[in-house]
Amino acid sequence: MFDGVCRILLVSTGFACLCLSHSHATNTQVNEEGAVSSNRPGGLGFSKRSYTYKVVGDCKIEADVYRTPDDNVSPAILWIHGGALILGNREGLPRQQLERYVQAGYAVVSIDDRLAPEVKIKSIIEDLQDAYKWVRQRGPELFRIDPDRIAVIGHSAGGYVPGLPNY
């Protein structure tokens, strides 16, 4: 039943705390700051930069930020991966979907989180809340987003978890 609240949700898939960084682009360059610039011939150009948004013990929890290489302030999409809360990571965002979001003017933040059964759902929700807070607080400075225009999008379990109480 529709409750009058519009929820936009999305996710990336992979294992939390595991950094699997690769580019699907035809032409890829990495600058001295670690930002990856991708430009497909005849396609959309955008950059990818990885950040650690949270550290728990010795586990660095990371996010990949994709955006056009300009100085415009953009709305953001926080993308949360699926995987039944037990697998998946930020690398699972389909390339075609990513390109559509970036082409529409969004900065896309695809996040990792800790996974079950190593942690309980409360910790997973805390990671998602912390990711949102990080995007809102640090995003304007780090990757030029408007903190008042953030959509949360999830795939499968990544679309389910933000709807839980206390998210």
C-alpha cells in the first residue's frame, strides 16, 4: 500500500570491507589522487573516486563516487547493493544504469557495508545511516553534491533495508 512517501532505492553488490576496484571503461586513466577517469569512445565521460566513509576496527568501509569531471554542484544518488544481506558490494552497479544516472546530472555514491552473518542487521543499518550522513556532511566538499538533494536507491536487499524502522 502506498503510504504517501516516495522512496527511491538502489544498491551495489559485493563483499563489504573488500575493495574490488576495476573499470569497465574502454579508456581509463588514474590521476595522482587515485581518481579514475573513464571515457568510452562516443560515450559518457565520468570520473570514479573511492573513499573510506567509515572504519570499524580494522575494517575500512568504502564508497565509490562517480560524476562528470566538471565543477557543477550535483544532486546525488546513494546506491545500496543487494545480496540478501550476506553478499554483494559497491561494484555491482550495472554500467548502463550508472551511465544513465550520471548523464542525467547525478553524482552516484555506491557503497559497501558490513555483511551478515559476521554482523547483525542492526550493524548493517548503522553502516547505511553512516554512509548517508557522510554523503550529506562530506559530499559537498569532497565531490560537489547538494546535501539537500540526495536520493537513496537500492537493489533487492539494498532496497529493503532502508525501509526498516530506525533507518
